[in-house]
Amino acid sequence: MTDWPCPWRGPAAMDAGASLADLLTAAAAGDRAALRAVYQAQSVRLFGIANAILRDRDLSSDAMQDAFIRIAQRAHQFDASRGTPEAWLGAIVRHAALDIIRARGREIATDDPNLGDEPVAPEAEDRLAATAEGRRLRECLQGLEARNRDGIVLAFVHGLSHPQIAERLGTPLGTVKSWIRRGLLALKECLA
């Protein structure tokens, strides 16, 4: 039997209208039902992030487990003034996946000869595009110059470091950093 409480026992889980930020606040206070609700609401999206980086379901499951341990331990660090709960959770999963890659001592090979990146499964893209936030993000990404968009996607979706992106694109490191920085500023302005 799991040590998770039933969903109806925790105060945050009782409030069906609780926002993700509210659930993280409750999880920070020790409400395990709130943590479970965060998992139920975000696990598919977060698993997609891990799988896009690791391209291995078992390793992605490991990353999710590591990430939710970190989320449980660090929920008190979430600050809504610095970003959305979705971005905060995504960063934790991304870091957990990158830690697995570093622990293995190598980057996992891909099948894509052009970019060296395996595309995200279409159904995951469709689910993201189905949300208003997903549609807006896609529109903003499409509005960026190709080099800025490619740098952002390689960094934040596929988990490559700036030096790896520079090597992959055959571009100086400083140039890649500038592209990504300019792209992120344009995205922030577009999404505001």
C-alpha cells in the first residue's frame, strides 16, 4: 500500500479549483495530497520533457522519480513572482534528466542526421497545442528568427548545453548564447 493519502483527504485536494501554485504552496506545507494532485496534473507533460531529453522511457521514469522527490523537498522554493509553476516544474524535470545524462557520462545518440535531435512525439505536441498557452507559445516561437528558435528548442526542449548547441550548429559559443538570449527576450515580450 502506498503512503500517499487518498485524494479527498488533503485540504488542497479537496479544493477542485486549486491552482498549480496553490497546490505547490500546500505541498510545501507537507500536504501530500497536494503533491499527488501536482503529479496528476503535470506528469504527462513533464514525462514528455524528460523523454525528449533522454529518449528512453525507463530513464525518463527515473528522471520523473528524481524530479518529484526534488519537488517534494523544494516546493517551498517556488516563487510565483519569478515564473509560472509549469516552468518551475519543467526546469526541475529538465535538470533531473540532464543529471542522468551526466551520470551516464555521454549524450544519448539520436537518429536525426540533420539536427541530431529526435522530434517530440506528435501526440505530445498536439496536447500542448490544444491548450491556449501552448498555442500562444507555438505562435511566439514561430515568430522568432530560425536561429533563435532553433537555439531555444535545442536548449530547453532537448536539453543541450550552450557548448553542445554551438558544436551542433557549427557556430561560435558566444554567438549561440546571444541568439538564445535574444530569442528568450523576444519570447518574453511576445508572451507578456
